Amino acid sequence: MSLPGFPDAMPIEGLLGGLLIGLAGAIMLLGLGRIAGVSGLAARSVGIAGSSKARALAIAFILGLPAGAWMINRFYAEIEVHFPASPLPLIIGGLLVGFGTRLGSGCTSGHGVCGVSRLSPRSMVATALFMATGFATVGLMRLFGFMS
Amino acid sequence: MGLLLSLLSGLIFGAGLAISGMADPARVQAFLDIFGAWDPTLAFVMGGALIPMAIAWKLRKGMKKPLAAGAFDLPGTRQIDKKLALGALFFGVGWGISGLCPGPALADLAIAPGPAAIFIGAMLGGMALHKITVE
């Protein structure tokens, strides 16, 4: 099914995938009493943050991410991805995402999904800010001819 | 038990990212591209993810401890400070430049390992830089 006016949008797949992401967060919260925030778990899995006790749990989650995507790609439907042709935006983007998510204590999953659904004021502010700067950044990239 | 649950959560999370189209940096960037061919898919993903999580937070209220751990270990900070704001700003810029945030980047290790690894390497570098300079 497509959305009138937005031929590329995937509303049904988006909603379905979103429900799974929320389910994953619910398992983490109700099962383990923790937030499924990927930036925090990634940092913990390599020992940049947190205690050794939490490290094994973080590693298990981080290994699960590509494994889950692999299973969908292999058994459900081929997943199309389009990366920037040059490594430069990946390197600059990666540095900013890594530094920013540590400084701001979270990313799209921790603040955007887990925190907003908790109605945490901190997470709502963080989400509004990273959304706004995301829109502004891509808007400027379009203005200066970096978007095709 | 805890490890298995954490792995299961990661598996379902990764599957959700793949199904929703969020593993594709170009699609995420198209959501942020309001002056281009705007793609609203990310809004559906966010909406979908908030439903089970909102229910989970309601259920958590009636629980003394989580099902497979001794105690809840949740962020308790309430302060909205400069760190939170600056961090979110940096993250938003990096997200816009690359179309990637940590979850999709890790999921993409299974789909496009080369570029995903470049991003993740830089991301871990940024995290380490924060640890050295700020903490």
C-alpha cells in the first residue's frame, strides 16, 4: 500500500517495523528493567561506558541487531540500502553521532522511542532538538547542492 | 535468561529496522528533506514504536521488579541542561549528514558491512572522544 502524494513512502511496513521496535523496547524494559537505547548499549558493549555487569547484556543486544536485520533480508524480503558514495559523510556523521549521543545521553531509540513514550521532559526536548537540527542540516545540504 | 532476553530484544529491534525501511540511510535522509521529495515513513515507524512502549511503561507501574532481573535500572535524571541540548544538536547534524543513527548503522552491518563499518568506527571514535574530553 502506498500513501497518496508520497509514492516512495512505506506506511504499512513502517508501522509494522515500528511496532517490532517498540516490542523490543518493551522486552528490555519489562524483562530486564533497562532502556533499549542503542547509543548507550553500543558504548557499554565496547566498554566506553558503564559497568562490566551490564556489558554482557549490551553485547547480546548489539549482536542481535544485525542478526535480526540479516534474518529479514534472508527470509522475508531483500532490504535495499543506499549509502553516500563518499566515505566522508559517513565519517563526519559518525563522529558527530557518537560524540553527540554520549553528551546528550541518547539517540533516536533511547530518547525518541523509550523516553518520549515515558513522557520524559528531557527526552522530549532532546528529540525535538535532534529532529530540528536534522531537518535544518538536510535543508542546508539541499540549499548548497549536496542532495540529489 | 537475561542474556537471551537481551539478544531477543536486539533481534526484534533489528528486524523492525529492516522491515520499516529505516535501515536505508537514503530513506531516513528523505524524511529529513522537507524541501525535497519528502518521505514520511519515519513518522509511521516512530508512531508504531510508541504504542508498545507506552503500554510497557503503564505495565511497569504495577511491577516491583522486572521479570528477569533484580531491579529496574532506569535513567532518573530530570535536568534539561546545556549538555543534553548540545548533544542532541550534534547528533541531529550527524544524523542529517549521514542519514544514520546508531541502531540502523549496526543493523546495516548485515546488509552493507563496508559503509556501515566506516560509520560505526567513526561513531565509536566520537564516543571515545567524549569520554576523553568531557567525562
